[in-house]
Amino acid sequence: MTSTDDIKKLRERTSAGISDVKDALDAADGDTANALKILKEKGASIAAKKANRSTEQGLVEVYAHMGRIGAMVEVNCETDFVARNPEFKELAHDLVLQVASLDSDELKDLLAMELIKEPSKTVQELITEKIAKLGENIKVRRFHRFVLGE
């Protein structure tokens, strides 16, 4: 039997739904590490199913660091409903912070980059988690970094 404390702790780490966390912990016989793997696999499976869906909505997020570095990112989703969701807005903000610290203009480099806030995850893993949670395909369409004097 899975305890509510275990469910709560894993849910805080993953932002997955309560029933998904409980099912993963039950399948892993209470082993948190295995439950995390199960949840990642499930998230990846959900993201793969949504990968070909059109992303025509979204938002542009802008960030300036001390007036010397600027970053801009366009993050797309399927509906304006999700684009207005606070979690989607937070994702866009986290992505623009990543862009500000990235010294590349390649999308693959951005997606492979370790998160500033959580180095155990990559940007792609964060996006995959949000796809699973919000239920829509999410893509970074484009981004740009500006450095004063360059």
C-alpha cells in the first residue's frame, strides 16, 4: 500500500497527477526511483502521441539581464486556453532564461541543455513533462539571444 506521504513527495517532484503518481508507486512496489522512471516513460509516451499535432497558439517571452543580455523565445501550443495557463507561462519564462544563458543559436543545443533551476533535467525533459501535464503538444518555434556590443 502506497502512503499519502510518498504520493505527495513524488507529486511535488514531478507535477504528475495524483492517480498517475499512485499507479507508478504501486507498479514500482513503493520504490521512488523506479516510479520516477515509470512516470518519465509515461510522459514520453504521451508527448510522442501528440508530436504531430499542430501548434498554432502560444506566446513570446522576453527577458533582459542587467541591460546587457537580452533573450526572446516563441513557445507554441495547440490552443489559446493553454497559452494563457500559468504553467505554460512559467515554462516560457524558464525557457527564455535558458536562452539567455545559451551561447548557441541551434534548437538542438537548447533542448539538450541542463536546466538552470534543476540540473538533473534537460530542457526537452521539462517540455515533455509539460506536454504530459497540460495535454497539448508544445514546441519551441524560435529563439534569439542578444549581447550588448556583439
